[in-house]
Amino acid sequence: MEIATLSAHPMDELKNRLRLILNVIPPGSNIYYIDYPVYSNGGDLLIMKGTEAFFRENGIRVRARYSAFDFPDGLSVPKDHILVLQGGGNFGDLYPVHQKLRERVVAGYPNNRVVILPQTIHYKDVREFDRTADILNRHKDVHLFVRDTLSLDMAKDKFHRCGVYLSPDMAHQLWPIRGGGQPARELLRFMRTDIEKTEGQDGLPVEGAGDVLDWSTLYSRTEHRSIRAIGKVMRISKGKLPVGKFWIKYSDRLVSKAVERFAQYRTVQTSRLHGHILSCLMDKPNVLYDNAYGKNGRYYRTWTQGIVSAKLAAEPSSKQSGGMA
């Protein structure tokens, strides 16, 4: 008699692939976790929660945490501690606050290992890319994880002295996320409203009316004010007040709110990469539209196209897919 074996869910494999990071941040390492998000982008909050879960599961000891608001000048870091920078989609010249902090850390700590968690690379100006490469290539122990094959090719071409690796997004560490109860609504359209929105997004075909949200409208005015206030206190205190601990708990509430909202719907259409990833973490049917420079499509083709409940609705145009203009 043959005994049938259950095949692993593709999301199990993606979560397991994150263990590649342990080659450069071994279990039991002492680290400083830098550039964690203190703002209302729920996708980056999901990345942070996945990152913290990864640290806990592998006995990685976080000795200090700093955001872009409170990373201090002249910080003394023991030589055996690894500087670990948040992953996401802000490696390049679209979001200079985070890129400048990343480069400042690499330039300022030549004797510490620096690990940049999974990122998508995008530059509008190749001269900025070359400037970043000059900073990273001066360091002897930088390790960069990227989220798609184009970013991998770009990084290998520019960052000659760095370790460069392909990895899924850190939010996959949260698999599986269980939403409460049966969904009562049919469709959530979770669409970008920021600089990564495509010109034609509003004209994309819609399978049903649905509710329309983005991170900016998912959270209330009170929540947005609270987030801004926490960031302001961080800037002023420069790490002297335990604001970070409060933020970690408050951001748990923000992530829970996103999960609870997504759980209300049977299907999701989204141009937010983490609208797609959250749907996959919840094993919820979803249709992904691309963003302005092809990030979403590249991620889908690299990692999530094997997930039966997920579908890519639109390919990027040739001018969107190149990574630089």
C-alpha cells in the first residue's frame, strides 16, 4: 500500500529560505538592529515583525535598536557585534533618509560586519548608484540580501567587495497568519496612493466594486497622529528615552489591525507588495498589480508565482522594468 505524502506549501519553502541569512548572522550572534520603521507603512511593519521573529527563533540577541530618527552620532559598537539593517524597498534614491543612514552605517563602522536584510534596488540616477557602490566597496565585510533577480544582477555588477545573496522578504517569517472567522465581504482593493503608484492604476480592470484602501487610509487620524508623535519624541530624545519599547507594542496593534481588516475579505486586489505578501501569509486569494518600476512583478516572478491563490495581473512595461532611468 502506498502512503500519500502531503507536499509542503510554497510559503513553507519561502520561510525556510530565510535561513540562508544565518550564514552571515549565526545563531546566538549579538547584533544592533538599525533603521526599523517608525511610520505608518504597514508593509515595513510586517517586515519588522518578521525580522524580530527571525531573531527570536534563532537566538540572535538584539543588544540595541535604532530607527532613522534616533540613530546617534558617534555610537560605540563592540567589534564582535553585527550591524543589521532593515530590509524593504528603499535601497536606492527614492527614499534618501533611509539610504543615507544605510551608507552612514557602512562608512562609519569599517571594523564591524554589516548585514543589509532583503531589499529591492532601484535608482533613477546611475551616478547615485555609483556613489553608493563606492561607499560599500570600501568596507571589507558587507553582506547584502536582495529580493529579486534583477536586484541581484545589479548588486553583483556594482558591489564587487560585498557578499550578495537572493532572499525572500523578511515578512515570510510570519507564515502562517490566521485571520479570525469567515470573511463577510467579497473584495478589498488595496492600492498605492504614493510615488510608486502607476500612471494607469486608476484605469486598471476591476473584478467587482470592492472597498478601496491603502496604508494611509487603513489607519485612523488618531493613529497617524500617534505615530508622528512617537517619531518626534525619538528625534528629540536620541535614544535616551525608552520610546522604542513603546513603539514595538504599538506597532503590534497596527499590524493586528491590518490582519483583522484583510481577514474580512474573501479576495484582495493590490498594487502594494505587502498587500500581496500579507494575503499570501493568510493564504487568501489575491491579484497583484505592478508598481511604478516593476518591483511587484519582479518579486512575484522570483518567489510567489507558485502560490495557487496568487496571480499577477499586469506585466510592467519595458520602461518600468529596468531599475534605473
